[in-house]
Amino acid sequence: MSVPPFGYDKIEIVGDKGFTLQPNENAKTIEIIYKWYIEGDGSTVIAKKLDSMKISPRHGGMWSKATITDILKNPVYMGMVRWGYKKEKKTYVDGVLKKTRTKNSDDYIFVKGIHPAIISEEDFNKAQIKRQQNTHQCTTPHNELKNPLAGLIYCQKCGGLMSRMGSNKKNKYDNIYCPNRYCDNVAAPVFMIEKAIISVLSDRLRDFKVEVDFTINNEREQAIKNSVLDDLSRSHNVIEKQISQTYDLLEQQLYTADLFKQRNQELQQRKEEIEKAIEKINSEEKSKVDQKYYVEEFIPQIKDVVSLYFNIPTVQGKNDVLKTILKRLYIIKKKPIQGGMSLMKTSK
Ligand SMILES: [Zn+2]
């Protein structure tokens, strides 16, 4: 600890080799910074207030937001000291287990120091809660979505949701990989999958175009269908009349009981056949209504995605747009030697 934290002086421990901290006249400034912050002032406001009160930071000049934030998160002010330790980290490098000691500066714990606190533990914790709330309010780059395919890509081999791995020394691009370590699906660059999705979608559009053209060309077929439907319902009426006639004829004793039964059965059977035929045509109509939804709503959505996707400026925006038309996308990537990646199936 070469430079003591603002608000403390470094003093020698009498009769020992070590040093400890003693609050100095700046401890009052520390107190006031915490007080204001807990009361609701932001770091920038506090910096301005201190400047206007002619209270200077350690090296003079103006207060900065960062300096205030550093003070607000330093547990030394509640009497704690940072005690660094190096965590053992196991990694596999080329299939060989390697144990490394991390040099990550986050690997430390706080222990009670021997120096006097300036801020109570309670106030320090209040300030930490405030800090968390404040960081969550504004979208920091840390919270920004980094994977445009988040929540969409599933592994064709094991069915699991695939994750993004940021680019690193080994991988030039962000990759989508299967986090299931027992699965051997090969990772694929995010940009490659994006391209594949858009190309699959535009292929889909071509299919739809064929269907739409087909529908339009079949207006004549529709007219025929309508006249068939008319005929069927007319026949249906006639048969119903005939059925009721069989009862009249039976009543008038022009039909014997056997003849009535036979005639009635024949007519009921024909009636059912006609009803089935009508039902069949009507269900075809229903599927046309579904197709109408595709033509009028779903296809324009896909068209928008295909033409706009690569112009969407934010990753979040890309992800939102993809989610409007896709639910799950299963991918499998063939080994580079065989080349290519195939998008197996999409589902809405
Ligand atoms: Zn998998």
C-alpha cells in the first residue's frame, strides 16, 4: 500500500515493521460524500458540489465522477482491508489439464483491518445498494446484449440452447457453440449464422411467392368450387325433402315398412355423402384463410427482416426483429473439410 486512500494518512505501527492508516482532515470529505450519496445525489452532482465548496481532491483541481465512484466503492472506509489471494484455475489446453494461478485483480477478499473506519458498515452497504440501483438504471455497455441470436439457436445434435463465445486469440469472430460438453456440434461464427438465417428466409420467401402466384392463378378454380358448393347444397335440400316424403308415403301406406326402411337408408346415406363433400370444400377454404394470414402478415414481416436485418444498428434490435418471426432455429455445422453449414429447420 504505497499511497494511502484519500482521507487517510499512512502511519507506522509502533514497535512493528508494518504500516496502518489514520484518518486525516479529509475524512470529513469522505463522510460528506457518503452522506450525499445515500441521500440521493449522483456522483456527478457530488463532484460539482465539492468543487463549488472549494474542497479539493487529493492532487488538487476538480473532482471527477470516477474519483467519487472509487471512494464510494472502497471498503477501506468501513475499516476493511483488501487481502489478495490467487485462485487456482483449472483449464484444459489442447486436452491437457493445466492449473494456473489467476492474476485477476478481482480475486481478493476483504478482512477487518486494524485502522479506524470513517464510514459505518451500515452506511457503506447503503451506498453499495444505491450504486447497484444506479448502474441498473442506465444501460451500461456491460449490460448490453452482445448476441443477436440470443435465445434462438438450438443445437441440432443435442437439442440444447447454444451460447455465444466472444472473439479471442484463437477465434477471430464471435462464435455460437453448444455448451453441452458431451456434444460435438462444431461452433460457427455468429455472422455466418446470421447470413444463413437471412438466406434461408429469403428462400422461404421464394417458396411463398410460388404459392401466392398459384393462388391468384386459381381464381377460376375458385369459381368452379363455388358452383360445386351451390350444387351440393341444392342436392342436400332435395334429399331432405325426399326423406320427409318417405315418412308421408309410409303414412299414406304407399310404402311398406320394408320399402320405407330401404328408401330412407339410401337417402340418409346420400345426405351424409353430400355433407362430407361440403365439409371437405369448407375445410379447404379454412386453410386458404391461414394462407391469407401468411400472405398478408407473415410474408411482409419476413420481407422486412430480409431487407433490413443487416442495417439494424444495435444487437438488441437485431435480436428483437429475429424473434418476431422465429422461435427456435436448429443448427448443425459440418466439419470445415466437408464445408458449409446447414440450417436444418426453423419453427415459428
Ligand atoms: Zn449440442
